[in-house]
Amino acid sequence: MPPFAGKRILLGVSAGIAAYKSALIIRLLKQAGMEVRVVMTDGAQAFITPLTLQALSGEPVRTSLLDPGAEAGMGHIELARWADLILIAPGTADLMARLAHGMADDLLTTLCLASEAPRLMAPAMNQVMWRHPATQRNLEQLSRDGWQWVGPDAGDQACGDIGPGRMSEPEAVAEAVFKVFRPAQTSRSCHIVITAGPTREPLDPVRYLSNHSSGKMGYALAHAAARTGARVSLISGPVNLPTPAGVERFDVDSAAQMHSAAHRLAQGADIFIGCAAVVDFRAEAPAEHKIKKHQNEDSLTLILVKNPDIIADIAALPSASRPLVIGFAAETRDVEHYARDKLARKGLDMIVANDISQAGGVFGSDDNAAWLLWKTPDGQASESLPSQPKARLASDIIQRALDLLAFGETP
Ligand code: PMT
């Protein structure tokens, strides 16, 4: 029997050049045994015909709220109740805005308002429209209302622009649908090692080099991992946070101490997540006594040497003792470019990139957005997770890590 036999998907198609991808999405869902019914907005019909989607889904396509013939078959409230999942692909900026405001001015928005089913959207739009504060506000509102997301991807756009906003490929959208129905991964027998917070590199007995990491993201990951039932070892730089329940904590100060704790704990673990903001350089020879200001010297020269790359060393462990390795990247510009580079250079399986140039920042804040990039058997795949409380983002990242461990893939 196909894996998702009988699951009922209401596919909403709105007006975007990516509407053609909805045809392939229907095929993939049907191949997995799902029933698919399609609702198209007026604009969507300019990009692909209802007849095409009707032929592929094997069901009449609905386009209008006020169609007595169609309502006689299955009324819109009945259709809203019928769905096990509402999938919108592609989702335009306009549709997101209308849904964020609870409007019900056409059949698709009415169904979304009248249904209690889980909701998943694959946004598709020009990159400037995607980045616009109004769209980002709507994204946040819809996330709070329970919408889940697949994509958008970044890259070449139909309009000639390059950037985020391209609809995810049909395979990724179908996989995101399957994931909704797959039982959440638990990890009773799993050992997850996480680094969190900053490191401190002493210059003398009273001064050090460090950064603004508060440890909140790493601690949220440890909390989320422990909630799945995993054994969690948290290697923590100096932070002011309580240890999450069920987590074993190892306090360290410097990168060298974090390096040796990570080596000891990560060998043979299942997953290693490097969320710590490790200071890249340390003083070659920290002064034994407090460095004094001399009357006639206006500058001080420090010789710094490179710290070990903790995560790269874990990723280079022999395969028998190597965990799945997930890194973080905090970037102020060219986030995706640098994240791709770090994934390859450090030999990681997945990287979670955060844009720390955002208003409000990431260091110390309670919210974060992330762009995930991971290796697949055929290359790489990516996903954007919108700004949300670090606790919620952490649960998503842990779930994806467990999927990657269990299935070698994640939507
Ligand atoms: O702690 P918060 O205030 O909640 O903030 C969270 C965060 C911004 C610190 C976190 O989300 C984050 O992005 N952490 C990584 C920050 C970083 O400094 O990244 P990086 O680009 O320097 O390092 C890339 C990866 O290599 C990271 O997984 C890092 O842990 C690891 N690394 C870096 C240097 C080094 N010597 N050893 C390492 O293992």
C-alpha cells in the first residue's frame, strides 16, 4: 500500500509563474496514495488551466465561491472539513497578506478560514517582495497562526532577479507534505551533544577576548533535544542561564577547553550541534600578571594565534565514531554564500545560518530566523525558517536533525 494512502490534501494554487509546478506536486502526492482536490484563485488560471490540474488530480477543480453547480457537489464548508491538510503552492504575497488579515474574499481564503486542518505554504514571489517588511510581517503573523512553510529557495528568478523567493521544487514540497503525516521522530536512544554560548580567551588574569553570545539559542536546542527523549550533553561557555531539565551540562571557558570537552563527548554520539560562538583567536602568551598601562605608550600590540576549529575536527572523525554534524553560521552579509562555504570547508552535514545584521540582532535576542542548508544524496537542499521564538526554532532544527539522522533527508 502506498505510504500515505487515503490522506486528503486540499491544494490551493495562486497566481504565480511557479503555478506550473503544482502539476508535478499533484503527481507526487497521488503516487504516495494521497487524494488531492485543487482550488485555484482567479489569477492562477492565467498561468495554468483548471483542466490540466483536473486531469492530474482526477477531481473537479474548484475556482469560485459562488458556483451553485460546484456547491451542489461538495459545499465549501464540507470541502474545508474534508481536508487533512491544506497546501498552498505557490503562495503569492497578496494571498499571504489576505490570509494574515483573516480575509475570506474568495474560495481559497474562505476554505483556509473555515478549516482546522494543518496548513502548509510554499511561497513564491520576487525577492524584493519577499524581503519587504510587509511580507515579513505577514509571514510572522501566519507562523503565529500555525502556518508551516516550505521554502522559498534562493537563486535565479523568472523576473531576472537573484535572491530568495523562488518556489521550492515539487519534490521538496511533496516531502514537506509527507513530513506532516510522518510520526515525529523521538530519540530515546540518541545522544546529542550541543555547544552553546561564547568562549573567553584570556589576555591576562583580568581581561579576555569574547563576543555577545548569550547562549539562548544553544540552550533552546538543548531543551528541545531533551524533550524528544534524547540524552543531551550541553558544553556551555560562560552564560547566565539555568540548565534545561534533563540536560547534562559541562561548563568551559576557553575554546581549548570547549575543544577537549567536545572531543571527549562527541565521539560515538549520534548528533553534534555547534551553536557556540567560538572566539577564533587567542593570545599567544596570556600575561601572567595584569598588563600595565605605561605612561609613554599609546598602543598595545597583542599577538593572537588561531584557535582549533572544534566542529571541523568533529566532522573529520573516522566514520565509526563520527556523529551527524550540524554547524551554525552567524553572518552580517552574503549569508547564503558564506553558509555554503562553511558547510563544505568544515565538512558539515547541515548548517543553520543566521543573519545577524537584522534589526534587533540575534545575539541575546529571544527570536531568531534561520536558513538551513544540508547535504542530500544528489547535492544540497535548503529551507528558510521565519523569525520566531528561539524555543520554537530550536524544536524545528532538532526535528530536522533527527529526520536527517533517521532518513538521510529532511524537507
Ligand atoms: O547565543 P545567542 O545570543 O542565542 O546567539 C546565538 C548565535 C548567534 C551565537 C548562534 O545562533 C550562532 O550563530 N552561533 C555560531 C556563531 C558563529 O560564530 O559562527 P562562526 O561562523 O564563527 O562559526 C561557524 C561554526 O563553526 C559554528 O558552528 C561554530 O560553533 C563553529 N566553530 C567556529 C570556530 C571555531 N574555532 N570552532 C568551531 O567549532
